[in-house]
Amino acid sequence: MKAACHFPPHTLPPPTPKFPNTRRQSPLTFGNYMASRSGDYVSLIFTYGTLKRGFYSHKLMEELMSTRDAVIMGNYTTVESFPLVVGPHGIPFLINLPGSGHRVRGELYSVLSDRGIALLDELEGIDRGHYERLPVEVVNEDGGDKVAAAEAYFAHREFGEAIWKRCGKVGLSEYSMDDGRRYVRREDRPRNSSFLGDVKKFISGNN
């Protein structure tokens, strides 16, 4: 049943290009330099779903930027291809199966504090088996061959590949505004639902 994973044709980009002689780079600003000096954890976070500008969860990024816990670095794309699919309640999932799917477009943030990382980990359900924060290499859309070593929130390994199969191994190159309109806020979901329970139902086709 692929209908629940409907993807408009325009989201399918050309084959993944190669990036020869790429150089890894972690963008450094005065802010994250000072944070690293103070002993806080500093990370580049690649966002591909509802944390992006214009989407529901971006309010957290706005909060972190207002308190100088984060800085936006710009629009970036993964160097490798990954599956990006839309699951139950319009929730986006990046799946850690490099080489499948497409190169994924998103936004890169430099998160400058332990507090910022902790709030993002909480939102993404790291301790609840929802997502995993894993390494990913991304490149700026403005061009150039400098690769940033970042992290992204991938679907947890316990169900990631099963969701990919459930969606017919058809993925997106970008979580679009149209996809975002399908997103159901947690408070608007059925009272008896749970994230992992809904994922299991989705995989089994009983959503």
C-alpha cells in the first residue's frame, strides 16, 4: 500500500552526482568558538523536516537562536543519498541507508551549547527510541567542494528500514511545504496513540 507514502513526481531529482576531492569542514563562528572554549558541546545539526524554517517545530530553532544557543549556517544537501519518507501523521523520517533514495536538501545549524543539544534530543525522542543522532556529511548549496561533518536525526534503527520498505522504497529529495501540511501535531493526535505504536501500525498497514 504505497498510497500513505504518496510523493509528487517533481520530488524525484537526477541521479546522485559525485564529489571528487572534497574537503571536510566544520564552519566556525565567534559564537561557537566561545561556546567550545566554555566546555559546552558544539555540533552542526542538519535539519530536513519540521525543524526547518516555515515548519511546525522550527519554533524550537527560533528559541535557540534567540538565546544564542544556535546559529543558522544556510541551505545544505547531503553528500550521499539517503531515504527520506513521510510516515504516520505526516512525520518525516531520514533513514540511515546510505546509497538509497536521493540526496536530501535541508538546513544546517551550528548548535553551540549542551542546552541546545539536550532540547533537540528531547524533541526527537532520543531516549525513547524515536530517532538517533548520527553523523552525516553535507555540502552548501551555494557551491564549492567543502564538506561539513554534521549530525542528523535519523529514524531509529529498530524501524527505519521497515518504514523504507513500507513506502515501497520510494523517497523524497526534500520535505516540502505540501508534505508539512500533512503533519499532525502531537496534541492533535488520538489520545490513545503513541509514537512507536503508530509507527508499528504504519509499517503493518493498519494506520
